[in-house]
Amino acid sequence: MRQIILAACLCSSICSFLQAQPAPNLPEIDLEEAGFNRDSLDNLYTSIENFENKDFRGLVVIKDNQIAVEWYFNTFWRNHIHDIRSAGKSITSLLLGVAMKDGLVKSLDQDVYSFFPKEKYPDMHEDYKKIKISHLLDMSSGLNADTDNADAPGSAGQWIGRDEWVQYILSIPTIEEPGVAWVYADINAAIIGAIIEEKAGMSLRDYAKEKVFDPLGIKEFYWYTNAANQTVAAGNLYLSTLDFAKLGMLVVNGGGWGEEQIIQQDYLKRLLTHKAFDLKDYWFLTDYYGMLWYKAERVYHGKKYEYLFASGNGGNHLVVVPKESIVIALTSSAYGQGYPHRRAYKILGKVLSALK
């Protein structure tokens, strides 16, 4: 079953950050009016309905700040929240931009050590004096942690089950110089979340609710938070597909929602352009990584698209194409499988190819 919904019009120039005010309610728009070929998207809908694995949940497409597509599958519906897994890291990155606007963080060049009082965290390792926030955002902290190595002391399995994990995380040493190598590890986003929590005096879950989710009308969500009121900034965030897409609208619109500036504009400009590491040989879906977001460039029907995307296990993707003012949110529960990212990539290609 599908539903097509429309958003109030905004200016499409993300580069200049001169946007009109997005409406909090999102009425519907015709596919043709939004610039899509209806037959192409009808064929895509049929294809998704016929997927052999019945684990695809939803697809939302926003064009020029108007929601053109809102489709749900396999008993899933608009108000159902869903675990977007590691795509939550990219949401944590957005929250850092909120913290910078609020003055909680002054610069991405600040070292991690400076945010945590030594008397409160007596076991904090001296190595954190040389790790900058920018290193965390680029997965280049040099810490002894690696998502692909469960035995590394900083890997998530070593701390995520604790009732209090910040004390433990801050005791992890580096094994190489920060800024040199890209190593995917949950600990990097977790530390960013801990920094925001330390400065804001509340959990990242509550900070997100107050500063972002409430203004965007995101009412139903779940973000795992432990007994010490510390939120898993690296994942375990549950959102509806539509609300997932709303967060992409913040990127397209320079951090604004309605009359409120939610994310610092300079931070978002860096997020859009910063390419810290070339990952072309690492993962076929992406070209670069930086600011806890993947960046890619692809050609469909002779037209080049540059986009950034959040990605979570199971095929959960939030894709933002700034120059086209497009947001695409895909949710899927194919956790631990090999096919869902390839499937999401194909759906993305079909959506962009349907543009006239």
C-alpha cells in the first residue's frame, strides 16, 4: 500500500544555504509534478512488492522539500518505528552540529581530553589529549577499537552491555597516531555522544528530543540509553521511515526547520564537502568518508549525482542529494545479511533514474 505526500515549497539551493522556510506538515504532490517518471516508479513499486525476502519496510522520497513518495511494505506502516542501526552514527553527527550552534562545542579541533573532568573520570587515558573531535568524525581516532575485531578492547561488545560505559571507553588507549588511518569503530560516535552529554547535562536521547525531534514533529522514537543515562550514539535508534527522511531535510535546508535554525550552518557546509578518506577500494557503495557520513558520485542516464548517505546494517539508508534537493530514506530489517545494501543501492539508482 502506498501513499504520496507533499511538503511546502523550499528554495533548492543548499550550496548558498539561502532556503525558504520548510513547513512542519507535509501535504502530497503528484509524481509528475515532482519531476519523476510515473511509469518508472510504478515499476519500482511492483518490483519491491515482489522481493523474495519480505523484509523491506519503507521508502520515502522528498524532492524540493515536497514528499513525493511514501511507500510501506510487509505490514509496515507510517507510525511504525524501526532500528536504523549504524545510520544512527550520522544522526549523532547532526547532533554535534546542534551542540556547536548551542556553544557546547567550540571547534572540531578541540581535544577529547578537555571535555571530561579528570576528577570525574580518573582513569581517562592521556592519549585522549591528542585525539581531536575531527578524528572521531572521520573514524581516524587511532584508538584500539575495530568493529571487525570483537577482541579489541574498544569494540562495542566490550562496553555496550555495561550499565555505565563512558568510564570504560575513556580508558582505551590508541594503537596508532590519530588522523592517519580509517578504521570503522563504534567507539568514535560513542565518544561524540558522551561529549554532548557531558556538556549538555542530559542524555543524548533527551538532547535529541528537545533540540531536534520535537521541532521536527518526531513523536515516536526509541534510542537505547543505559542505567547511567548514557545513550548509544553509535546506533540502536528507532525511527519511522518518514521521520528518518525528515532528518535528511535538515541537511538539504542548511540546518533550518520552519523559522528555527537547528544545526550550525558552517558545520553543515563542512559535512557536505569534507572527504577525509578514499574508500573506493573498501566498499562499492561509496567513494569517500567524512563527518560520520559516506559520500559518493554516480551517473544515471548520463547525469552525474553527488550525494552523501547514512548507512545501517540491514539495508537502512538515508541518502541526501543536495544539488537536486532530494532526500531518500529506505528502511529494511534484513540484519546480518549480505544482500540488503546491494538492494538499497539498486532502489536508489531506480529513483534517480526516474527523474526527468
